[in-house]
Amino acid sequence: MAEASIPVAQDEFSCPVCLDLLKEPVTTACGHSYCKSCITDCWDQEDQKGVYSCPQCRHTFSPRPALATNVLVAEVVEKLKKTRLQAADSFAGSGDVQCDVCTGSKHKAVKSCLVCLNSYCLNHLEQHESFFRGKKHNLTDATGRLPEMNCTKHDEQLKLFCRTDQCCICYPCLMDEHKNHETVTAEAERTKKQRILKKTQKTLQQRIQQREKDLQQLRETVESHKRSAQTAVEDSERIFTSFSGPPESTEQPSIIISSHVSFTHVGKSVSRLKEKLEDFCKEEIEEISGRVTSKTKTRPELLRCKTL
């Protein structure tokens, strides 16, 4: 069964002590409701007298009454809290698109009409659809860029795209300064650009994966050089130690192997690899950034003439 909608004033369910919506509502024998914590604090102050009163009507009780949650009132209060949150959420905040029809406090717009060039909240959107029923009014998600979607010269919708000048135009523009230019619908151009961008994105992703693989191979090569050099130094030390003099000799010649000398060629090799890697990554980033910029430079223009 559907719930009946009964209008209720929130003041009727406010605590007389804290003046806010009731929290854990309890009702005294005289019929007044309070937050459990509020009435408890009041009665704690009257413990010495042993007589407890209702803060609203001053009806007295002795001994101190036990308090139990008023389930019915608690349910109504919960519904009021949800209603309050929904109402607060429906108002336009910072960064939200406001309804152009609302007066006073503006509600959040949910749709924008590309014909009326207005944005509407849920309530006014229903009125708009009812008034223009049967007429073709293109709606899009709420946007604050509606003025940009009309030609500043002719005040007409930008429904065409001029490939010659790479900009969105209206029909009067087509017959004027863009006459004999290569033009298509904005929708067709957007579809083409999206297809190209998708293909480019896939290609760049593959290149990135390949470069990551190459980078890992370079790292492994560097580590291999280090391990080989370390092994060579350790082998050399053992050889020189074993052949530095006859077994019966008590004096061993002093032979010092400098690890700095042994690793000189390794250091140079690592430096060359590092420089090569840095130059390579820099060139790749510049090339990829340039390609992405060239592919997306017309995107703002296409967004201006977006229609649904």
C-alpha cells in the first residue's frame, strides 16, 4: 500500500529545549516531547528537590518518571530529516547550474534546452515538457555554457562544422562568410573526431606499453653489467691472492685491487644508458604530447555545438 502524504510542519517535531529536530524523542505523561538527552539534563538539575517538572507546561512529577522512546514520533522525525536533506540537496550550490525559472532560492538544474537556451530543475522541466509537448526541443545535461552554443553574429544554433576554417557555424553563416567551404553537420564531425581520437589513444597506449618493456630491458641490462663486474672483481681478487707468492713464503706481496678502477667501464656504461634513456623518454613525451594536442585542438569547438 502506498504511503499517504501528510504535510507536517517541522516546528511541531522540534525539541522545546534545543529547538532542533527531536533526537531520540521521549514523551512525558503530560504529552510533551523532548530529546532524551535534553529532558535528562533538565531533570538531573532537579534531583536535589526530588520533584521533576515539564519545561513546557511546568507539570510536576514525583518520583522521577522513566523515559522510553516514542516510536511513532521517532519515525516521523526520521522522515522529516530525509525531507530536509533532499530539500537542501536540491538547491544550487557553488559550481552547480541554476534553474533559470526558479525565483528566490534557485534549485539545481538537471537539464538544459538548446532551443529555449534555459536550464531547468526537475519541477520546471516537467512544466517545460508539458508546454512544448510534441515539439522538438533538444535537451542536454545541465550546462552553464548555453550562450556559447549560439552564433554570436546570427543568434542561431551552431549545428554545422566548417572544415575549411575548423569552427562551428550556423546556417546563416553557411550562406555568408563560409559559402563554398567544406562543411558537415557538427554531429558528423564530432563522430569522426571521436573515432580518430579512439584510434590514436589505442596506438599511443601500445607505444607506451612497448616503451615500458624497453625500459625494463634497459634496467635488466644495467643490473647484468653490475653483477658481471662484481663477479670479475671477486674472481680477480681470489686469483691474485692464490698466486701472489710460494706457499712456504711468509711474506706476501702487497697487491691492492681498486674497486673504483674495476668499475670505471661499468660506470661509463651505466651513464651512457641513463643519458640514452632520458633523451629517449623526453623525445617520446614531446612527440606524444604534440600528437594529442593536434588531435584535440578542435574539441572545444565541437563541444560548443553539441546537440542531442
